[in-house]
Amino acid sequence: EGDIEVRVEKDGAPAEGTIVSFSSGGGVVATDASGVARTSVPRGRYTITVDGEQYTVRAFAGVTRAVAVALESDALSVDIATPQLEEVFVLGSFDPGAFELSERDTGNIVDTLGVEQLARYGDSDVAGSVVRVPGVSVQNDKYVVIRGLGDRYVTANLNGSAMPSTNPSRRTVPLDLFPSSFVNQLDVKKTYLASMPGESTGGNLVINTKTFPDEAFFDLSFKVGAVTGLTLDSVAVDPLEGDFDVLGWDDGTREEDIAVATIAEALRVGTVTDSNGNTFQVDSNVGGQLRRAAGLLLMDGWDADTATARPDIDVGVSAGDVFYLGDAEIGYFAAGSYSNSWSQREKGVRRTYGGGSAILADDFSFETVTNNIEASALVSVGVGIGDSTFEWNNVVSRVTDSFVERYVGEEGDEFRSVVGTNIQWEERQYASTQILGSHFLNDSGSVFLEWQATASQAERDVPDRRSSSFIASQSQTPTDVLVDGYDFGATHAEQGELFSGFFYNYGGSSRRFNNLIDNNYEVSADLTWDVFDNGDSFGVLKLGVSAIERDRIAEAAIYGHSTILSGDVLLADNALVSDVIYACGQGSGFNVRSCDPVVEGDVTSPALGGVQNSVTRGFTFTESTLPSDNYEADLTYNSAYVLYDHTFGFDWQVIGGVRIEEYTQTTETFSSFNGQPLDSVIDETVTLPHFGVNWSFTDTQQLRIAVSETVARPDFKETANAYYQDLEFGAQVFGNPFLETSSITNADVRWEWYFDEDAGNSVSVAVFYKEIEDAIERVVIAASGTAANARSFQNSELAELTGVEVEGRLSFALSDAGDSEFFIDLNAASIDSEVDTGGGIIGAMQGQPEYTANIILGYDDFATD
């Protein structure tokens, strides 16, 4: 921010009590005994009104712009001081609003949500808030899509630092990790500048967290909510429950059993070592006993239970203060939040197609119930002293989803009825610590340096994801009968005879243990130099460098049961895993049965069914972890840029720049077929220019035109020469080591009209076009059996995307005093795209919405006592 200082004199003496108003949210200020009215505002152009006369002045970040007003008799004369004489450096300037940008005065197309708007909308997290911006949508309540482009085409920064992702199938960080109450400003930058990451094709989402306030405060909030048709109703839940589930921490109830992992390792290598260090070969007898032991340890917790969905709760607390020690300011801001809520997706449809996308294969109806638990904390400490400010920001954010999905329908291989269940406990955590500094390097404040160093970690832990399914024989239970009769609100044991003739599909059932950790280290510096300023026109040169090192470790273990038996051993008329996976023995423990031996004449054999030590008698433990399910990856990403911004008078602004990026990405995994090491490497250097012109053709209207070049790169696993199981899409995915980086050309035009600045009324219309060479798209691989409907990635020849955005705000004063108003905020976007695969197939880009729209009606009461 900068300051505007208006000094009013009358007859050569200070004019106390004169009303001075500042446009664009600067407020109304009365002059003090010295005849001075002063306000802090973001950098930009402002209109000052004194005694009904208006005068235009520009504000600059970190400096004071002085205006002298002389009142003599009834005549008014104004002198706007030149910067060389009147601009002075502001000592100790440190304000939580310093991150804010004026949409009107930025060099590129930016949509901004400030702290007041975030509070007004009341969204719980950034994922809910960002959809208020035109042309922005969110996939799966987590992942931002800007102008129809998501994932590899958008970037996100937290306080100027890149964020690693907690999802192995996504490049972008899930936005539900960040509570809106922690955020001071959200900026969606839709046109690329050299100061932004080169992958910002759709846009760059900038999240700026709160820092210490101007004065002490303490806030406490508590919310209770309910969802019709869900709250207090019976819903499917995880049958496993730990002591700390309500906090979102698994207490070890779902963690991989060390005995199972040890047995799996012994069976894999063929030897076992005792406590004395003696090594023994695993023969068929020992192997059978080990498989039975592990099978028993994985016996429980397969079948979904039911419980009552509790009301949603949300608790938040925040506090801050500032202290003055001589010329220094020292302050803090601390906040914490906890929420526990339920959500439900009903009447879901999942379909896959084969035969050139013309033949319907799998066709399922599904319903999901999710218990979402969020716990987050933010602590920020800042110091402002002399011409420097320093901040230390610490963020820890956790999101836990206890997820149950049940589905029914028809599979596409033999067209039989299927009922299945997926149960998952997923913990995601983002943690970062960051030091930032900013310094004015000369007395006039024309040279400004900002730097930051950040260490962050993203972790995803999925202990014990259980997937199970049952298939009807070809002569049993038609699909339409199954779909119409299935009750998603009841357990399988309560479904009557709906599953008569269903058999356990052990090959499609598994227990998965996944963990992913991304470590990110980044340093960057940006220098801003006001190289030219004559009071009317000015030029700004900006230089910057950054270096990012990132490493990822992904581990997985996949277990299940197998048998060579068929018939009654697999029969489960209740579609419960416990009907077929049980222990033969004595006692009344959970899922322990007294099994009868098989008598054939004079020969008596052990019982058939349940967990046994041989696949010829029943079910035994099996491991299906692929070598490619475990991998390591690292990234080195260095960049430098130069950008020049020149404004001619109040009418024209020209901005141009270039960014150079050195990018090296290595993925180390293993062949899915022979276990041999496989490496995938991307090593490139790219140059990315941009150029833009802004024309203010009236005092209230301006036109922006911009062109640029950006890139889109494949992710770690997308280039690995191996295949893995994508849990989000429910399919096997084959990496493609021949993927190439996409090159993109962008063009944007936007018209803006600020027809009532004091009321904040405005309207804007934007048109954009993007041409993507070698666009990376997910494709279906033609295959059958277990590889049916598998996915991979390929470079399409060309993709084109066009769109139109409209945004506006209109307010109506409800009183002459202007202390209350009714307002309407609305925005909408229409987007269209085409992808040419080179084989004559043209379709829309994946994940691209056809339109987005938001409308908000509100009432504000500004009256005070």
C-alpha cells in the first residue's frame, strides 16, 4: 500500500474539519488540527473530492503522495506535488491489507476476493470461495479449474510460494485444505505475466494469508448446520472406528498390520528369519501357515455399517495484536479451526465405453457418503523496522475424509449384475514454514526488494482402503431389478433376497495401504524499480529469480484373499464379505464359525471354505502390490524473468516481459512386469514471452489486450514407463515415457466499466482464446479382462479453447445517509473447446465445463451508534 496525504489550508492557515473523500474505497476523512487528511490505499489511481471539486492522483506502494489544497475566500486552487519533491518514504509500513490488488490498476486481468467478500460469502474453505470468480469452477470440491483448464494448466501459490500436491494423480494442491478464515486475499490472475509460473495457462491462483492487525482483537465463532435428507438419517459408514476419529486422526486401527507386512515380505523373498538371526526357507507347509495367519488378520472390517449422520459443526478462533517498540512494530496473528460435517452424493452414474466410445460397457449407479473432518492452524509473526519488514508464517492444515461408496449395475465383460463397496479413510495434510522479507533500498522508495524462503510438505495417508464386489450368475438377478430394489440407506444384510445367487468376486476385492509425501523447498527474490516517473507517466522494471527443489516418496501395499474353489464356497446371498471370509474354529468370537469337515466315504477332509492354509480348501492371503506402485521422484525448477511496465499519462499502459525456465523432472519406479528399475526424465529449458496493452479511453472505462506463451508439462507418474492403479478414476493407468511438453499461445481482450466507483458498481466483459500444441489428454486403452478400460496419456495434435466472461456488481442505497444498501454480484462464463487427436476424432478437452455462473443477492447495514 501507499499513502495519500491531503493538506488543506485557508487563508494560509490549516483548515481543520474539512471533509476529504477518496474514491475506490479510500473512504472519507476529516482534516485534523494540522489541516491534514491521510489514508492508506493500494497502488492505483484515485479521485480526491474537496468541497465538491475532484482531482486525480496516483498512489504508489510504500510511498506517500502529497496533495496541497489552498482555500482562499470561496475560490479553490489545487497543487498536486511532483514525486521528486513531495514523495517521502513511509517508515514501518506493515498492514494486513498490503497484499490487496486493485483489479482496475493491475497490469493483467485479475479477479480479486478480499477479506470482506470472503467473510460475506461465508464459505468454509478456499475451494468454496474461489468459484465466486467468473470462469472458475472446482472439481470434486477440491481442484480449481480456470477458464475450462485445470490440473497441469493452472498454478497455485501460498504467500508467493508454490505448493506441492497431496494427490498422486493431480499436479495441483486440493483447495479444501485452506480455510477461508485464514485468507486475507484471493487473486485469480487470468493472463500470464513473466513474474508468474510458466504453467499458468488457465491462470494463477494466489492465496495470501492474514498477518497481524492494526490493533488487538479476539474472535470466536461456532456454527451448527444440517442437510435435509442427510442429517439425523441412517447412512453407510466405515465399520472400523478409532478413539480419535472425531479429530481426523487414525489411532492405528486402520494402519497396516506389521505382522501382515512381515509375512508378505517373507513370502515374496522365500525366506524367513527368526529372532536369533537364523534364516529358513519358506516351504509349502510354512507358506500355507503364513498365508492363513495373514488371511485371518485381514478378515474383519470389509462390510459397511450404518450410523446416524450428526449435525455439522464448525468452530473457529483467531487473535492478533501489534506492539510498538521505538520505531519498530512487532505483531502476531494466530488462528485455529475445526469442523466436522457430512455430505452425500445421490443418484450418481458411472459409465465406461468401448468400441470407439460407441458401445456402453460398465454401467453403474452409485451413492457416496463422506464424513469430512478439518483441523487447521495458522501462526504469523511480523516485524516492521525502518525500511524493512519481516514475516514468519506457519501453516498446518489437515483434511480427513471417511468415505463409503456403494454401487450397483452391470459390468461390461459378461454383462452380469454387480454390487460393490469402497470404504476409505484418507488423511491429507499440508504444512509449511516461510520467512519473507521486504526492503526499500533507497530513500525515495523507488527500489523495492521482496524475498521469501519456504519449506513445505504435503502428505496423503490412506490406511486400509477396502474394495469388495459381488457378481450375480448369468441366470440370476437382472440388473434393472437390482438397481431399482437396492436401498442405499440399509446394510446388505437388510436388503432381503435381492442378492440371491451372488458370488464373492475375490479377484476384484482388495485392501490397500497408500502413503505419499511431497517435500518442497523454494527460495525467490523480486526486485521492483520505478525507473521513470515525471508525475504524469511512469515506468516500472521488475526482475526476479526463483529456485525450487521437490522430492516425492510414494509407497503402497495391496493385499487380499484368493482361492481356486468355486460354487458354494463363493456364494454370498447377503453380499457380505463376512459370509465367505471367516475363521473355522471354536468359540463365539467375531466371524468365527464351527466348520464341519467334509466326509466322502471313508475319507474325512478338512472343512471347505473360510480362511485356510491352502487355496484348494478355501481362501488364503495374497499380495497384489505392483513394483510400480512404489516410486520416488524429484524436481529441479529454476527460473528468472524480466518485466517492464510503462504508463503514459492516465490513458495508456504497456507491459511486456520474458521468463526463462530450466526444468528437470525424474521419476524412478520399477517395471510392472519384471521389477527392473525404470527411470523417466524430462530435461528442458524454455523461454516464455508476453505483451499487453491497457487503454483507459474514458475516466470510467478501459480495454485490456494481452498475448503470451506458456507451457503444460506431464506429472511424475504420467511419464513413468509402468502402470499403476488410479483410485480416483477406478482404473489402471499406464504411464507414457514419450509424452512431450505442450506449447500454448494465449490471447485475451477485456472491457471494464467502473460507472460508480464510490458504490463499487462495475461491469466487465472478457473474450479469450488458447491454442495448445501437443495437448496432453487421458485416453482409454483398448483391452479386455483385468486391463479393460485402462487409461494412459498421449499428446494430441492440437487443442483450441475459446470463452466469454461477464462480471458485474450493482448496489442500491436504501437510505439518504448511505448507511444501508442492497447489492447484486453476478458473473458468468461460456467456454468451448476442441481437441484434435490426429485420428479424425475431435472432442472437448477433459474437465472443461460448458458454462459457469454465480449470482449473489445481499444486504449491508453500515449504521453505527
